Amino acid sequence: MSTHALGTALPETSPGRLLPLPPTMPQHTPAGVVGHTPMLWIGEPFCAPQRGFWAKLEGHNPGGIKDRTALYMVERARERGQLAPGAPVVESTSGTLGLGLALAGITYGHPVSLVTDPGMEPLMARLLAAYGAEVHTVTEPHPSGGWQQARRDRVAELLAADPAAYCPDQYNNPDNVAAYAPLAHELTAQVGRIDTLIVAVGTGGHSAGVTRTLRAFCPHLRVVGVDTIGSTIFGQPARPRIMRGLGSSIHPRNVDYGAFDEVHWVDPAQAVRTSRVLACSHYATGGWSVGAVATVARWLSLTRPATDRIVAIFPDGPQRYFDTVFNDDYCAEHGLLDHPLLDEPDEIADTRDRVVTRWTRCARVVDPRALVSVTAEEPAAPKSSHSSTGSGEERR
Ligand SMILES: Cc1ncc(COP(=O)(O)O)c(C=O)c1O
């Protein structure tokens, strides 16, 4: 047995000691402090005795997990000549990528325009403006593609208005996947062998990128995707969603369906309760996606073999959620505090069995684009070596 920062005993299933990471970038610039985020052991009382998981605290990046991909996408676009010096960057975002792009804009000298919708927290909009970004808010959802498609349409308008403007297109840009190789290397350096990885899925970038690199070290790795109810990513019909960050109302090509061994849809009440319990028990928490990921990680820490080494990626911290997840009035208004915390998910055999409305698991993941009629904008992805259903990461 060894001890972690809180001074309690770590079970033998945890590595006990984290390895220091070598610095790879000068740390005296804003971009230089991105990455090398800490790991925290989440054990008792959040998890059962002798059970737990490692949380990768991506909220310790200046903006969040998407600082990694924002910098990487901008750097590669500059290298390829797709983004000229001083030319504007335009992107659709619910916030976290916006923070990263603002950082990239400051680092490389590009004006940044971000398209969002009324669901963006006022705090986030102000923060983005403070970091020098121009924030455009769409006012009406697209009739079938929801707010996300409406945002993408507005991006297209802004791009048409300025031929020099560049859109990273986080949903389909393979650089959004490749950007996460260093995160996978950090995980292996910090934890060593990893048996189970739990990841939130929005554009699919970090789940695809981390899995691709990690499986070279841990071929047996079990990858568990976490989505929100009402999201289309894993084949459910689009419904109104209040959880931000994870989930989608389109089918981003960067989602690598073949990477996942199972998927969980988590409801907002469960995510809220879990984020709050996590805050009280371990001080490290976040918002919708952290609550959802931690919900699933806690359950897996009980149901996977005790020897499994489990890692969950926490994409950001709690700050932007003070007016939603951590606001009692907001939660009461949305009926999020009326439900007891669930200990286990419902189960469906096929992602299309029924519309899920609370935490549900499906152990069979398929690419919904292979099942529905394909549009010109969202072509089906080719098969990948790891996938029976196709991977979007090789194409844009
Ligand atoms: C807070 C948060 N969680 C999860 C995700 C999903 O990550 P990805 O887009 O890499 O799938 C995002 C993406 O923006 C996010 O901002």
C-alpha cells in the first residue's frame, strides 16, 4: 500500500506512485503551460472501499482539454499555408475549444471569431471576449440539425464574407484527433498499464486520438464512451439537450466508432449529482461531462475486475458551471435535484432499441451513419483497421 495526496491508503490496483513527466515545451509562454496535467486518485468515499479510478485533470490546462487541439490545429494550418499570418480563425464552439482558440490566437497573432448559441453560459461568453475573441450568437436552431447545425451555417456565412478566414472544423478535422497523442503519452508515463479508459464524446477528437495512441501500449485496452441523452452520436434520435461539451446533434466524422467497446448515455440529473458529490469528496470536479464520466467510472470501478486499472479523462474544471450545475435555482428549474443518484445504468442491447431518457448502457457500438441515409455533408466513414463500422479520422 502507498498513500496519495489526501493521505489515505491506495489499493494495490492503483500504481501508487506517479512518474514525473519531462518538460517538452518552454513553460514561460501561455501555450507552454498547456499539457502535463495532474492525475488524481478517486477512491473512497466516492467509490467503494478498495475500488477507484485515476482522473486526468484536464481542467488544469489554461482553458481546458481543448487547448491541446486548438493549438495543434492552428499550428498545422499555418504550416500547410491554410492559415496565413494574421488571418482570422472562425469556429463553432460551445466554449472549451473557444478558450483554446483564443489562446492560439494570442500565441500566433490571429483574430478569433467564435459562433455559439444562447445555451452558452454568460460567464463563458464574457471570458472569451476578455481573451480577445469575437463571439457571435445564433438565435434560431436549424430545423433538423439543431443549434449545432445553425452554428455551422453561421460559420459558413462568416467564411464566405472573408476569403482569408480559416475554420479548423473540429468535427471533421483529423488534426483534432492527432492533437491528443501527447495526452495518451502522458497517461502511460503517469499510470503505466491502463485496462479501461472512460472518455466523453463530443466531436470525438480526444476519444479517438487518445485511444489510437494508447492501444499501441495497451492493446487490450477497453474504451468506454460517454454521451448525453438526446445526442445523436451513437444512434439515438436528436432531442433537446442541456448538457454542454459532450454530445451532438450531428454525426461528427472524427468519432471513431470502432474504438469503443461500450457506450453510456448519462442524463443531466445524474451528471449534476455526481459532479456535486465529487466536489465534496475530492475537491476536483467539473460540469456536465465530468459528472457523466465520473458516473460511469464509479460504476466500472465496482463492476470491472478489482485488478483493472481504470482511467477517466475529466475535460475541464467547475468554473464555467457555477450558473448551471452548481446553481440550485437553475437545477430546480430543470428538475435536476428531484432524482436520487443511480448506482447502475439501464441496459439496451442495440443503440436503436428505444429512446433513452436516463443513464443507460449499450455494449454494442455501431456507426449510425452506416445505418441511416447518408447526406453529402456527412458522408459515411471508411472502415478502419480497428473497426467493423468505420472510422472518420482519416478523412475530412
Ligand atoms: C467540457 C467538454 N467535455 C467533453 C468534450 C468532448 O470532447 P471531444 O470534442 O474531444 O469529443 C468537450 C468538447 O468540447 C468539452 O468541452
